[in-house]
Amino acid sequence: MTWFRTISRTYARWADRFELFLLKLREGWR
């Protein structure tokens, strides 16, 4: 199941970026 590992890896990267984006939005709203 190498493809599953790759998908989870890309998802983790996207999730991290999304979290940073949300944090920036929160700071901007303050």
C-alpha cells in the first residue's frame, strides 16, 4: 500500500498549510 502512504503524506502537508492559513485569518480578525 505505497499509494496510501503517499496520499497520507500529501494530505498531512495540505493540512499543515490549511492550519497556518486559518491561524493567519484568526490573527487578521483580531
